[in-house]
Amino acid sequence: MVGGSVVARPIVPRIIEGRWLRRRRWVALSLMLLFAALPFVTIGGAPAILLDVAARRFHFFGATFLPTDGVLLMFLLLTIFAGILLVTALVGRAWCGWACPQTVYMDFLFRPLERWVLGAAAKKGELSGRRLLLLTLYAALSVMLGNLFLSYFVGYQAVWRWMQASPTEAWTPFLVMAVTAGLVFFDFAYFREQTCTVVCPYARLQSVLLDPASDIIAYDVGRGEPRGLGKRRDDLGSCVDCNACVTACPTGIDIRNGLQLECIACAQCVDACDAIMDRTGQARGLIRYATQLELTGGPTKARRLRPRVLLYAGLTLALLATLVVLITGRAPAEVTVLRGTTMPWVLQEGKIRNQLRVKVANHSLEPERYSISTSGLAEVELIAPENPLPVAADGQATTTIFVLAPPSAFRAGRASLTLQVTGARGFQSQTPVTLLGPMERSAP
Ligand code: SF4
Ligand code: SF4
């Protein structure tokens, strides 16, 4: 893998209309539409995706993850990670070139806008009226995208409220929106392809994730070299050294130098080179999707089912299956019983009183009322100020209860009973509880 050269910025790639650009455009438009629509989509009454960090609650396509669901979240992240390994082993950096929001918005929104506003002046860096217009449009788009992005974290209703409030009344939301929009503006107006080439860690993992049988965008050295211009091509390869692939590259690299971490697999060099091949009457595909194996004389159809792919596929499927089992087998509520923070026990009207705290997490998308009762110990009295305990949909509530038992119930300072929590829609939990009391059958 060869490192890229230092490139003059800003890079303004030449756009060559070709089959790959057309395909990518359709994919990008669909993804932009999906990104804009998802915050407004609900599944079973909950947002399709809402990563509510403040409330520590994540909604993900019908599944809700609470802070108590750390194991589920871990499996979700591991499944995504294993999926990335699998996709990269199979089709290289297809994610970067086809689906990453950075590429999608840069290549199919911000750059087209730049070409439309600046026209032929796009390469000049001077501050002109057109450039000011472009920056204004960039700023408007950044606010829009920033607010859309925030909808995934606070919900579109909250963003809408924030947008209507005066900055003096709600300066924190205003600041959050301003900083988010500012970061989007900085990224797409200034930092651009450097997000991929300098910041993104995925590019750096490329050498580990790819193998010689992975699909990449590659220059066919055997066919192209020796490169050169000239009418008599008997001693020359197919490359006419026109540099069209370099000027079309949004990260400013020369793919003829080999696979580089700056290559985001956008295929713009493929379209550029195919156009040159057409013009010079040569077969297309001097730059193409290929495997390193194929370019070094190996089989043209690399084996898809190789050990690495099978391993990643098996891992992804196993993690996904575990995640599904865990989600579907998850109880609609979770009960935690904790001892009170005051004295372990007190004597009240001749009985031993224990204070307990009962926390109920309602995982369902309906509000629920939970009844608390005890069993397994005779002559027990339960004092529960909130019984049944109301818990909001997908929420949690904690209540303090008191359990009074006769001193005769205690053996060596302990007595056991079962605390039952019953939901109106059939949920039932039984938690064994140990009450503390006097070591002897006497008052403390
Ligand atoms: S080398 Fe080709 S595929 Fe890679 S980033 Fe440049 S134009 Fe895109
Ligand atoms: S576009 Fe094709 S022919 Fe032109 S320099 Fe690049 S590889 Fe060579």
C-alpha cells in the first residue's frame, strides 16, 4: 500500500459523467432521502432511530435499549463491527465511496452546488460575489443538515421547538444548534476530503481488513505500462498518461501508484479512464473494480467464500442471532429491589420494619401500573405509598416500601420472603428478599 502525495487544496475534481457516477448518484439521492425521513418515522409508536443520550435511552428499529441493557448494546455494536469487517473483506471500501455521509453529501450536494454557483471559477480561491453566495448557501445547508443530525439525538419535535425559541430564552439549545451547524459547515466548506484522508480511522484499518481477494479500485499496471502519449503505441501500454484519472479524483491521488489509504473507492477515476479508453479506441477497464490477486495474474473471479470471509460471516451471523434472541427474550419489565439507605431495621408497634426500594423499568411502549405484594412469610404487613406503581412507557420509576414482620419470623437476624411485582398486562416478577431483624427474639 503506497502513501498518497501532498496535494494542493482545495481539490476541485473534474466530473466525468459515466456509468459509476450515475449509479452512485441514485444511491446517494436515496440515502439523503432516507437520512432526512428517518427522524420522522415511528415503529410501534417509538421513533425508528433515536439516540437519546440525555435520557440514556436508544430506540433502534423497534428495539429500545435502556442503561440496564448494556449487554444488548454491546452485542449491537459488536454485530455492526463484525458486519463492517465482512463488507470490507468482500467489497473493499464500498462504504466510503457509496454510502458514507461524508462522501454522499460532499460529492452529491456540496460539490454540485459549488460547480453550479462558481462555474468555471471553481478553481480560483479569490473571494468573489459568487463565492460569497456559495458560502451563504453552504451555511443554510449546514444549518439544515445540523438540525437533521440533532433530530437523531433529541427528536425532531425538540429541534422544532428549539428552532422556534428565541436565542435569549433558550441559549443552550441555540448554542447546540449553532455548534453543530458550524461543524458541518467547517467540514464541507473547508475540511472536505481531509475528513477521509486525515481523520477517519476506517481508512487506516484498510491494510488489516483487506486481503488480495477483496474488490478494490485498481489500475491494471500490466496493461497500462509503459504509459505514454504518442500515436505509435506498439511499445506503449494502454495508459496515454492523460492524467484524467488524477484530475477526477476527489482526494487528489494518482491511482496508478497503487492502492492508497486516501482512496475512498468512489470510482470517479474509473469513469474518467473509461472515457479516455473510448476516445482512443481501446477496451474499457484499465482502471476498474478488481482484486489484487487478479491484477497479479491470479484468477479473474476471486473466491468469495474464502476463510476470512467465512469467519467474518459466521461471526456476524452468530452475533446477530444472539442479539435477536436477547431482544425477543427480554422481559417487558425489569424489577430491582434494593435495601433502604436508613437503619437496616427498626421496631415499630412490636414489629420489625425493613425499608426497601423497588425500581421498575417498563420496557414496553405503553404506560403500565405495577402492583407490589409479598408472599412466603406469615403475618407480614406491606406499606407501599404508591401501589400500584405507575411507570411511563419505556420509562422507569422507583418507590420506597416498608415491610413489617413479627420478631418471631427471624432466625439468626434474618427472614426470607418473596416480593411480587405484577403488571396489568400479565407481567409478573418474583424477587427473593432477605429481611434483617434482631439476632435474638427481642427488640434491638
Ligand atoms: S483513486 Fe479513484 S476511486 Fe480512489 S478516491 Fe480517487 S477517484 Fe476515487
Ligand atoms: S485516465 Fe487512464 S489513460 Fe489517462 S492517465 Fe489515468 S490511467 Fe492513464
